[in-house]
Amino acid sequence: MASGITFATSQGSEQVYGFSPEEFIADKYLWDTRVPPEDRLQASIRHRLEDIWAERPVKTVHRFLHKDNSLRWIHCTMVPRRNEAQHCWYVTAVGVDITEQKLLEENLRRYERIVSATADGISLVDNSYTYQLINETYLCWNLKHRDQIVGHTVADLLGEEPFTRFVKPNFDRCLQGEVVTYEEWFEFPGVGQKFVSATYSPYRDPKGTISGIVASTRDLTSLKRTEQALFESQLQYLHLVNAVQGIVWEADPVTLQFTFVSAQAEKILGYPVSQWLEENFWIDHIHPEDREAAIANCQTCIQALEPHSFEYRMISADGKEVWLYDTVNITFEESKPGKLQGLMVDITDRKLADASLRDYQQMIQQVADSTLAILYIYDLLENRNVFVNSQIEAVLGYSPAEIQVIGSSLMPSLIHPDDLPQALTLQDRCCQATTDEVLPIEYRMRHKDGSYRWLLSRDRVIKRTANGDPWQILGVATDITHQKQLQDQLAAQLEREHLLASISQRIRQTLDLSEILLTAVHEVRQLLKTERVVLYRLETDGTGTIVAESVEPGTMPLLGMIIEDSCFRNHWYLAYQQGRISQINDIETAAIQACHGELLRRCQVRANLVVPILQGERLWGLLIAHHCSEPKVWQPWTAKLMQRIASQLGIAIQQAEIYSQLQQSERYNRALVDAIPDLLLRVKRDGTRTFIKFGSDYGDQVKLYHQKT
């Protein structure tokens, strides 16, 4: 054996190595050619001659290329044998196939790395409430060394009061075999106060006995605070909705029977709430002329799983027809319609003002309680995922097998183009990262349905090349799409409120009418990001003039233009006086009168938004936004903001006109007084002012002028 020649093998060699004893004896180099080059030194007898001559058994672990070309792990024990002259002349070797054991060890190490890298805090606590195992995240949260936690009780770490109040009761339930999940605020020394979701699962020993608890703690602080901010915003919106005389309701999507209606139902239609909950109440009380269309429209939208709005008449308890604008939202349970939620608003006296009701169509949206996490191992050399868990299908719609097929095209084909440059710098960031450093990155990925999802990934290098370059990274990606949307909604809402307050303040800072008008059109155009905004002042004869304008360079100006629009005078003057709002996204597809369409084309208008400027019941004019180069989809909030600005503008214009009239009257009276030295002003209780001129005789009075204010 020392010469490298095999003289004899047992029949078991064929089971372990795949080669028969005869094949080993026939080819003296067979062993060397089947052992991988990097393992040959470890497996070589010559390398261990010192142990051989000292009669010490030699144990090695190396790989061997089986006859079926699979690579097997072999545990080999070599025992030296001596002849009568005490010279070693052969070695007996026993080889055992330990491939399965090696694979299990590798899988165990992989899962240990995954658990260590996850953003959740994970710990193993025995039945005496003493920590046995913890991951890196748990250490970071508590700002302690491992030996300061492992071997200590939970009460030692968290304090006796929170342990007794929150943790121990749930631990005791878990030790009885129950999986316990709850959410609570906790104070962590390393990161401060956090809102966490804690899940306790029973840990069973090999005999099946519950000997401890596996605790998984997920940080939901950011989501919780975002939910609180959204709740405060939605609460303000809810107060606005409650100020409207509307009926909030819920109904079964199959039977269309109400399961809840608000107290306003009785006030608007006269029926007690209990009667609304009776079978077929809604269907039986719809106006006969509207019943078939209303029911068909509702059922069609439910089958298509589409939120919808429609209007119809119902018969009130006193026999009157009540027009209702009904906004319906569909909630889902396991991808099926769960219930209908809606808001009915009485539009009997405001039938022509459909656009003004759009702010009341949206219902409070449900906020997801948690997000799904994707675990993956990404190979930087091959530019592909070599491992991804099944959660990727829940988040992005692709199965792990589909991700493997995508291969190295994953980043360029799925990451949003705007985020791709940042994602491609990952390898450079990994080169600069320390061994345990976690690299966060936010980006968008395309879902299988074509939409994009925002992901927050936390990556860490788990494998490096011989040169120390990063080879593979372990990542945890969390879906933060909903959180991003909430943040964008809050930011947009705050920005609009700030701009509206700024515009109102600037309009009302002056009593100069021309400055008020110019400020209004300029600020509105900037706010709406449109190409032209004008103020159209109406005369009593129905004609009107463009008295103020803000226009984008290159767009046709209209300032000073006098418009005689019989179409407007005959059809729309009264409607605008009653508060009508007109919103057209594209005049080429909108159902508008021919005369009105011709006027808009002459003014090079493609889309417009019109709100009235009212002073009590008087229609002063119109505030109009134009988009000229292309159609424009006006956002739902735009009309409401324009209406609020027009309301402020109407007050400011009225104040400026009154101030201008007072100035003119003051100048006239002052000129009169200056021209007549001996003048007396007499003011009666009814407001009549009399100017009296005195002659040389004090009693000689001449009435010169009288005026009633």
C-alpha cells in the first residue's frame, strides 16, 4: 500500500466506490485518478508515513469520484500492519460513505446563515424562561454580547414588569402546545422603543416533549407609525364625510340585503334603520323606472369585481322621490367578494352638480397588517439567484422555478429602469462591506401581472472567493409597496393643503382687484401644472371678458377677449349660478354641444376645468383651467381645490370692489368739500348725508348735495 498499489480489496468496495476488487487490482492508478486533485494530498498514504511507521491509525475525509460519476464523501481509517521483522509493509484501509451526512451538515449551515441574517429577532427559550439560542438581529436590538443573554432569563433582559405582564402569560400558553402571536410596544436598549409582532412556537425535543419556545419577533414600528399617520388623515376625511347628509351602508354582494346603514338613513328617507335591514328593502324601494337599470348595473360591477358609482331614485316614507348618488366599494375575502360598502348622498336639490360629489366617493381603505418576506441567495459571479424561497410567488407572482429560468436576466428584466443603476452597484458595495455588515436597498420589481412592487432588501455577503472577493450574498426582501403608497398619499395631501393655504393668503393680502386676479390665475396654473388659467368676468347681458390670465409660453393668449356665447347664456348660465362645475378631459370625445365645442377649438382648448365664482347668489364669473396641447385627465381632488379657491376669490373680489367704491366716493366728497369752504355735513339715522353751504348770513342755508349710503 505504501507504493500506492492495491493488492486486495473487500467486496464492500463496489458498494462504496462503485468499482469491484478486480478493477482496483487491475489498475494501480485507479485510486489516484478518481480522487479530486485538491483532496489527493489528504487521502495519500505517503503524506502520513510518520504516523504509519509509528503504528498510529490514520483517519482522513476526502472525496472520491464514484463509478457512476457522482462525487462521494469518504471517511477512511488506515491501520498499519507489520511483518515478523517489525517492518511495516502494508496498510489496511476501511472506507465509509458519509456523503449523506455531509449534505445534511451543509444544509444545516445554510439554514443557520439564513436565520442569522433575517431581519426578525429569533431566540430559543427553555421551559425555565432561559435563553438558549439567539440570532444577530436579537443581539443588535438589545445592544449586548451573546453571553450577556444566553444563559439568562427573559425577565433579566426585559425587566420583571414587562415579562410578567406580556411575555410570561403567552410563554405559558405556548408551553402547553399553542402557537401564540401578539403585537406590543417594547423597549430595546440598542434601538429604542419598537412596535413588534411576536410569534411563540412550541419547541419539541427528539422525544416529542415540549422543552422550550422558539420566539420570532418582527419589527413593525415603521408600518405602525405610518398607519397612525394615515389614520389621523383618514379621521379628518371621515369628519368631512360625516358633515354631509349621507347614508353609510354595508350589504351582502349576493342578496343585496343591507347588513348595516347609518342613522342618516332615517333622516333622508324616513324609514327606521331596522326596516332597512329587512329582506329586499333596497330593491323594493327603488323607483320603478330606475329599478331594473340600478340592479343590473350593480350586479354587473360585482361580477367584474369593480368598485362603482351610480345614481337612481328611491321612494321615501312620505311617498316623495329622492335622488341618491350611491358609491359602492367591494371588499375581498380569499379573492372573492366579501361585502359591499357604500355611501348614499341625497342629490335631489343638486342633480346637476355631479362633479362636486366626487370627493365623497372614496371609502376608508384597509391597511395590510404585515408584508411578506423573500429569502434568496444571489451569486454575484453568475449574476443569478441560486436559491429563493416560495414566498417570492406571493410577492411577485413568480415561482422559484420561474426565477431559476430567468437566470442572469433577473435584474435587467424585472427591476424598474430607474432603480437598475443603483441595484447594479451591489457588487461594489459588497466589496467594501465587512463580513457581518447588512446592506439595505430599496427598489421596484415588476410583478408577473406587469405592475411594480416596492421592495426593501437587506443583503449580506455569506461566501467569498479565495481572493476575498464577494461571491454569494444572502438577502431578505420585504414588500413595502403599501407603505410607499401611504407615504406618497400623505405627502401629496399635505402639499395640496399647504399650497391652498398659501394661495388663499396671497389673494387676501391685498385689496387691489387687478393684483388679486393676477395672483389667483398664476398660483392656480402653478398648482394644476396646466398651460393656461383665466378669469372670465360675466356681464348682466350674458357676455363676458377675459380679465386676467396666466399662460405658458407658446400657448395662445386670451387676455381681453370678449366672448358672446349664446350657447352659454341659454343653457349654462343658471347652472353655474347654482354651483355647476364642468370638467372635460378631452373635448374631442366629450358629450358637449356643438357651439360650445367650436368656441373651445377657437381658443385652442383640448381639456378644461370650470368652476363658478359666486358672491352670494350672484355669478361674478368663472375660474377656468385650460390644457391646450393634449388631453388632460383632471385628478379627483382638482375640482374640489378649484372650488375652494374660487370661494376665497369671490370674497376677495367683493372686498376689493367695495373698497374701490369707497375710495371713489371718498375722493368725490373730498373734492366737493375742498371746493366749497363753508360747508356743513348733516347725517341722518337712515344714512342720508346732506352738505349745506353757508352764506354771509349764518341762517342763509343752501342745500348743495345729499346722498344716501
